[in-house]
Amino acid sequence: MVAMVIEQLETAFHPRSIAVVGASGNPFSMGHRFVLHLVNYGYRGQIYPVTPHWSEVLGFKAYPALKDIPGPVDYVICCLPASKVPALLTECPRKGVKVVHLFTARFSETGQEDAAKLEIEVLRRAREVGIRLLGPNCIGIYYPKEGNAFGYDFPTEPGKVGMFLQSGGAATEFIHYASLRGIRFSKVISYGNALDLNEADFLEYLCQDHETEIIASYIEGIKEGRRFLSALSRAALSKPVIILKAGRASAGARAAASHTAALAGSLGTWETAIRQAGAIQARTLEEMMDLVVSFYFLPLILGTRVGIVGGGGGTSVLSADEWEEAGFSVVPLPPQIEEEIKKRLPELWWGWVGNPVDVSIFPEEAFAINLGGNILRMMAQSPHFDLLIANITVGGPFSTTEFAAIVKREVEDIIDIKKKGTKPLAVVLNGGTLDIKDFDDLRWRCLAEQKANLIAAKIPVYSTADQAANALIRLVNYYQRKEAIS
Amino acid sequence: MVAMVIEQLETAFHPRSIAVVGASGNPFSMGHRFVLHLVNYGYRGQIYPVTPHWSEVLGFKAYPALKDIPGPVDYVICCLPASKVPALLTECPRKGVKVVHLFTARFSETGQEDAAKLEIEVLRRAREVGIRLLGPNCIGIYYPKEGNAFGYDFPTEPGKVGMFLQSGGAATEFIHYASLRGIRFSKVISYGNALDLNEADFLEYLCQDHETEIIASYIEGIKEGRRFLSALSRAALSKPVIILKAGRASAGARAAASHTAALAGSLGTWETAIRQAGAIQARTLEEMMDLVVSFYFLPLILGTRVGIVGGGGGTSVLSADEWEEAGFSVVPLPPQIEEEIKKRLPELWWGWVGNPVDVSIFPEEAFAINLGGNILRMMAQSPHFDLLIANITVGGPFSTTEFAAIVKREVEDIIDIKKKGTKPLAVVLNGGTLDIKDFDDLRWRCLAEQKANLIAAKIPVYSTADQAANALIRLVNYYQRKEAIS
């Protein structure tokens, strides 16, 4: 049974041909956009627009009905009105269709009795003809490797994050924002009302998918609780699974019902069940993004001893608070580094420089010999630390040109240390929420440029210590749990 | 006593002349930067560089010693090494100096006995000659109105936020990031080791300062606990006071000791005392910024009934969760708006459209008549809501040019409603953490541009619902408490 679902989903991701039913020449219609995306993202199979109203769509010959297509059709993207879906399903078997993605919405989520009845009829018909459904009320699949996508300007290169999300909007947002942070995706599935294929199917599929190393999910309501939790326990042992449960509060649950007809369920029960299954819970899309960034760029970390370098006194105090409150140990500097400081600096600094290393108290000669960078290098070699954090701040008293030069050297050091690969390393750098006029400001341009350099070097970058520490402690806890039970 | 301190601090903000002692022609020295900032920010009093090593600094005649200055000196910025401070203080009375800002550091914060002794001697000397000290180990004052500043590229126009921060780096960061969000400052005081003037003095000063409407503070350790808490109780009744207590965890407290020699104290005691005094507590600089933004742009709000419009289904569900979990009520739509929907939309949408208003489920004809904007307008007129939230998201299936047009209309609606002034209004808009290459992307440029338009219209903008809801519930609670006890 599991094997069969996996095979069916494989067809959805690797169709030899795709029919967009309800295709259109109107560039503002989804029937147009789906064809456009297949072209733009480089899908190499057959593309068949199906519509009685247009003779061609984007240069592809359009067919009045599914049955008029000359060859077989593996996968259908359906943009028809809800009332026309049952008839379409009846047509599917003779073209060999395996999976139908119902972009079509306005079923049970409307709360209207007729619409809910029609949805039941759609499921009945699909079961009758042996077709699997994705949706209804979902935006479908993003699979960059083979050129299927549901949005504009998504990354074309693939990555290792596999996702299933009950909301197409949340999926689109996540892809846009996460791609700014260097994340790339294996497969993203938006699944709406989960009428047929549901969260348990997607989880099982992504769990065995070799292209997916990290699983993340946005769920409003669970269709098959027991099956899902048992799949979750298995999946969490093989790769990190991050779950954002939405529809937690009463207004949220009400909104979920009118969004995907989801029965949101009790949060307390959910939290316990997800934790016991070994999955990692996120409260917001942003928190999920910080978790994904962490697992994407960092290796297994089992210890909590953190070494922190960079920024001034305030940054050091606040970092120490954040990392310790999250559950890390901001351990004292080891003797070798104390010795190095004694060799390099006058007596005033002995015992004064600590962890976090406040580079702003160094005398000028320490900047000349790049003592901050060298301490970070020594930390990377020291068995006293499990994880290193570099803070890059705008808190110094420097002009923008001085600032740009300082940050450039800091980032070069960090990238150099990362390349040596001796210690997990993360960076806290806040690029700011920019106005359009700030796009010309050297300070913010410099931060955006250096952030890009860090990400290109596969170093995770977080906007705040709070976000970094709270994501990373969960990474450590995930690996600790996995280690303990395997 | 209080009146005297206030007068002394008034002199620090309104000096007729400033001497920068330890001034320098070296552009990378602080003795140069302080003179430069006075020039660049337009200080109109006398500027006297004092240094035996340079004959002039930035075109100003330099004097070998304080006593060589021809006229009186109200305020001294001291960049001398620590050992030379006592002698300088002895020179001050004959020039009529009222306040000395000791940028000079390396006193008790070093943990060295001799340095701590020297600090005590500095205080003794200051008391002897009747001079008040700011610092030591602090970066001083930012007072845009009269052209005094301690950093590059701070806003030159004044605003209504008054701050006192124990860290100059935290002050600099806060000013840079908050100014991106439309915040402007009345007076910012960085006060380092708080050897003489301390947190209680600054709080009392800002409390009575007519240019300051919101007070925010970063504190590592309290010098005069009882006096401070009693000042806090009084201040919180007249204006919002936001306090970030740093040095909470043990490593943070250790870092605070080596930063400003602060005795961080027990957090539990602190939290209770600050809450009881009626101040608003922040855990991070970013949280403090969200709170300042809230009080800066929003009026008194006493109720918790929130109306939310914009974004797709996922945004609606997540918003409902966030606002409700923070303590707001995401109330049902009132009958008048239900009626409007019945008038404008087919029966399928009756009872389906709720609060949050998921505009993505509207049929095309609703977009043509701008139903989303009109519902927001009706909410602004309705007594059923205390606060309105507009979500602007990148979650739609639109091309960037379509997206830009949609967001433009949304923002125009929001600004129009704000201008009518019938209801407090906030916006959740995430501009993303951009790479330098994203600066040319129309999507992110559009968001940055519209964010600027919103801020120019004095509308608070938050990156996430989480941040907005958690800041705004504390605004409501602050005003509720004030209402209850006054």
C-alpha cells in the first residue's frame, strides 16, 4: 500500500506528459500560469493545454477535451470549475492518467452543503476510476529538478528541502523568503483539502525520497492521525522533520476550516504527539525557516558549548543571555586562548577578555594583528567548543567605509575557518528592514553583500541571536535524541 | 536634588561650548570623530579641540590644555587615557565646566584592582570639584536637535524617543535599525559604567523632558535600585517606559561585569519589580524596537478586538493564531459587513468570508470592485473593532508586475484609511533579508518602496504577525493599566 502511493507520487513528480485542463490564453488566469511555469522552469515532457476556448496556449496546440490529446497523459493539472471535476475524472482512465492535481477549489472549505457533497462525489469518482488526487484547493507541485512549479521567480536549481504544506500561499511565501537565505528545495507539495492523498502519504514519500534530506511541513488539520504519527516517528529517525501546526487558537481553527476545511484538533494533544514522535515543532513560518536554515547548513552537533566572537559589549552581554537562556553553555575561554591573549596583549586585558569575546575592548595593536579573527581560529581548533558564533554588528563607531572594510575582513576570516571544516559555525548578521532609499546606502549594501558571501560559503546566517540560539538548540536536541535512541 | 540633576543634564544637552579633550587629527581616532560629528550634525556652539599634539583639528584651532581655551566651557568630551582623567577634572572648575563625558574607558570594567581604584579616585575628584560625570566607558550623547551625536549616519531630524543605554554599541545599533523603521529620537544617552550620573538620573530627566514621549532603556546593572524603581513608577504613569534588562543569564552577567562593571542582579526580582512599576519589559533589542514602533505610531488603544485583512488562507490561519495567542480577540465580522458581502458576492461566499478576511478566496469580480479594501474601510468605521491589521504578503500566484500593482493598491487603501483616522491600524509586511543581488529584484524593491510609503504615512510596519501581536498586546495592556489606576 505504501509502495503503491510512493509509485503514484513518483509519477506526479516525473510525468512524461502533463495536461493543463482549463488552460487559457488569458495571462492572468491560473490555466495560463501553469502552462507558463512548465515552459519557464524547463519541463521537458509533453505539455497539453486543454480548453475548448483557445486553439493554442503559449504556442502549444490546445485540445478541446482530454480525450482529444493524441498520446498518453500521466499527470493532469485541473483548473476547471468544481462542478466539472467529476466528468473530467471519468475521462482520465482512457488517457492513462495517474494523478490529478485539483487546483479547483470551492468545495467543502466554503462550508456550503452542496459544495461538500460535490467534494464527496469527486472522491468517490476518483476511487472508482483508480485516480489519485492532489488537493482540491491547492496550488500543486514545485519540483525544480524537472521544471514543474506553481509560482514566479522560484529558484531553478534544486536543493535538499522537501516540504508538504496545506497552504499554497504559505508555500509560496516560504519559497521566496527561504531562497533569500540560501535554501533550495527538492520537492514542495501544496495539498489543500487533502481529500485523497494526505499528509501521511506525503510524509512517507519524502521520508524515502533520496533527494530530500530535511522535511518541513505546514499542517492545518490531520486526516489520518494514527498513520501520520507512526510515519512521523519513522521519518524523524532518518531525517529532521519540522512541523508547523496552524489553526491552534480558536479563531485560527475557524480560519483553517474555511481555508482547507481542516479540523484543526486540540493543540495540547498535538504538541505532545509531535514531540514524542521526535519531530521538531515551529510556531511560525519564520521559525520554521530558521530551523530549516540550521539543518541545511550545519552538520550533526551533540554538545552545547558555544564560543562567541564579535560585536561590542552590549552585543556580548545580550548574546551571552540569549545563548544561555536557549540552553547553550557560554563556557570560559580555554587555557590556550588565555595564553595567546597574555602573549599578545598587555596585562590589563588578561582575565578581562572572555567568552563572548568583545573585540571592541581590544587595543589598536590587536586590530593590526587581527586578534579577533585569530581567537576565532583558535576556537575552531579547540576541543572546548561544540559550536562557534560570529556576531557582525553595525554597533561600532566607524564610518561606513571603515565599517565595510572591517566587515569584509571578519567575513573573510569566517569563510576561511568554515573552509577548514573543523567546527560548526554560524553567523548573526542583521541586514535590516530596508526602505528603497537604503538600497543605495553603503552600510546596508555591504551587509547584504557579505551576507551573500557567507551564504555562498554555506554558512547559516540569522538576523538575531534569539532566532539563531532557539533554532540551534533544537538542532542539537534533535541529534542528541537520535543518538540516544539509535 | 532632582531639580539640580535635571539642570546639570540640561547643560549637557544645551552646552554653549564643547571641548573635546584628547582631540586628534587622526581620522580613525575618537578624538577626531567627536569633533567631526559636532560639525556634521550642525552643532552651533563653540567647538574647542584640546590636544598638545595638533595645532588644529578639522579647521578648529586646537588648545594644548583646557585652561588655554579663551572662553568658558560647559561640556567636556574626554578621550584621554584613564590615568590622565583626575588631572583634567581638577582643571575643569576654572573653565566653568558642568558635565564631563568620559569616553575614556579601562576602569573597573577591566576587573583590575588598580583600574578600579583609579575609578574611585575619579569619582572622588569629580565630587570635590562639583562636576557631574557621564560614563566612564561610554560613547556619550545623541541629540539631533542641537547637533551632538556619537555615530555616523544617524538621522539629523529629531523625534520623540528618549533613551538611556548602558552600551554605546547597543545604542548605535538601535539608532541605525530603528531609523529604518521610521523612528526618530529626542535624546539618547549612552552611560557606560554609571560612576556618577546613573540610570535613575536619566530616567528622571527624560520623564520631565517635553521632547520625549516614549522612554526606552538598555540596562546591565542598577546602581540605585530603590530610587530607580520609584522613579520608574512615576515615569510609567506619564509616558511608556520600555526596559531591556541585559545580563540575565550567568554568562550574560559575567559579560556585563567586564563590559560596564555592572552587578547584574537577579532576574526574577527584576522582572517583578519592573512589571509592578508599570514599565514594559523587552528581552531583545528587536523586541524593544517593535515596542517603540508601536508606541511611536499608534494612539491609546484599550480594547483587544482585532480585524485582519489581506494575504491568503495560510496567512489568515497563522494570523488568527498569532493574534489570539498574544491575547487579542479575532472577533467575527459584524452584521453590516456580512450584509455588504451578501450584496456584493454570490451565495457561495456568504458565511465563508470571515475575520481574518482571506482576500484570495474572492471571485474575480470582487477584485474589480476592490472588495478587500472596502471591507477594511468598513472595519475602520465599525465600533466592533479596536485595531485593524493589514497583511501584505508575497504568497500570491502573481508575476512581479502584477504583484507590484496589487500591493500598490493595498497600500494606497491603507494610507487612505489611516488618513481618515477613525481606527488604529498596523501593517505586517516582511521585506525579506536581502542579498545584494535582490536589490535589483522588482518584488523586493516594491516591498521596500511600499514599506517606505507606509512609514511616511506614520503607519507602524512589522515583519511578522508574531512581532506585531506581541508588541501591540503590551501597548494595550500598558494603556489599560494606566486607565485603571488613574
